[in-house]
Amino acid sequence: MNDWLHVIWAAGALALAGGALAGYRLSWRKGLVYILMWGCIFTLVTLIINAVGGY
């Protein structure tokens, strides 16, 4: 159950970042690049935290 909570939290955080980017009325292409960049940042931070053994 605790693992799903982290997945839901991460998806919510990405949705929040996506909503903030939508407020800038970017083009689809630029918006997609930013969303992919944020996804990579979240994934990298999650992998680093898991590698060190923390939550």
C-alpha cells in the first residue's frame, strides 16, 4: 500500500507541474519537452533516493 501512495503522489506532483506549465500557454511541442524533462528529473531523484536507501 505504501508503494502505491508514492506513485500517486508522484503522479499528482507531475500533474501539478503540468498544470503550471499549461498556464503559460506554450506550444504543444515545447510543453511536451518540458513535461518529459520534469518526468526525467522526478525519475532521477527517485532513483537516487532509492539507491541511498532513504524514503
